[in-house]
Amino acid sequence: MSLTYGFVKCRVVSNPVLKSSRHKQETQYHLHATLKVADEGGASHKWDTAINVGTNDADDLLNYRLAFDYHHPIIETLKSAAPGFHDLTGTSALPALDFLRSDVLKETGHWRESDVMDGSEQVEPLATLKRLLQHAHDKHSDVYIFGRTYKGGGLGIHDVHMNQGSQSKTFFNDGTDDDNDHNDDWQDGAVLVDLGTTEWAAYFTAFTQQLVPTDGLGNPLSDSHPVDDADVGSLIGK
């Protein structure tokens, strides 16, 4: 079963801040910001977002793509969307994102590997993404964040990265567990920013320990391997 997934069309209303959290043998780093999010009635609420920017573990870094000339047709779909959260749970077509089963990463360059993080803010992709979100805050730009909503009552969106191909039994999708933070197809995360020009900015990530190709539940197949440029869109129509 699917976790609650979708995108939020919002405004960034705080300066982005780097935070860390311990996960087993590594420290993961996220960029947090407060979002102004409208509900169906038009009232505004403050959400948190946690966007992965890297780890201190050289064996579990991020592959990332940062494009400032993003021009995929999904832009028009997002522009026409109302402000607020758009639930895409259980869908299997754009605007839900799947890096393997759609062309959403077309012409976004090559995967680049994140720097090993130690809490400083000069490393990539943190430095560039922080500047981008700060720019969005200062210019009151529309921001679109794809991911999964917080569980436990808090308002927020996280898992802003590829959400399939994780090897750990913790993330195995058995098709029945709706509470486990598991693999899934058509639930990949991303950040897109409307810069007020024809092209947008876009940020896509996948952990180096996530493996592809994946099955219909998002679990790695027996012949899987770390994601590479050739894997982008390789499962379209499959």
C-alpha cells in the first residue's frame, strides 16, 4: 500500500536552516524551511519541509541533479495547480514523479555525487540549494516540493528524494504495510522553483546506496545496481 505522497505548491516564509539527525551509523543533513501552504478553503498554514542534502558517510552519499534551465512540460501542469497540497497517492503518471518510469529528468545533466558533510555549509549541493531557497523566499516565488507528508500530526513534507530502490529490510515494500517508510514506485521527491522565467530551477536526488531497476513495488530487482545516467527513464512503458 502507498504512503501519503504528493506535492505542495507553496511559498517559503523563513530563511532555510541546516539541521542534522542521526540514523544508525551515519548523520544525515536536511535543509529545513517554513512553508506557507493553503488548504482547500483558502486558509493558510505553516508547514515544515526537510530536504535531504547529504550525509557524513562516504559510502552513503547523494547523487544529485541541480538544473537552472528546467523546461519539462510538467511546468505548465504545476503552474495551473491551485496553491496547497496535491495528493498523488497511488497514481502512476505525471505529475507524480518516478525517475525511472517517466522522462521528468530529461535534459537535466548528469548525476553528481554530494560532498561528505561535517556540518559546514560550503559543501554541495547544500550551498547552492540554500541560495536557491533563500532567493525563493526573498522574491516570493512559487515553490513546488514533492515528497511524503509528515506522520504523527505535524504539518510538513519530507522524503524529498528518490523513494525506491532502498536495499534495507526496513524499507522493503511487501504490498501491505501502509505505516512503514517503504519503497514505492511513482513516489519520488524533488524541489522545483518558478524563477519567473521560461525555465525553472529543479533539484533531484537519490542515495548512492539505492539500487535500480526496481519492481512494481519499488524494491530493487536481483540484477540491480547503483543509479546511473543511463537508468533515467529506462522503465518507461514497463
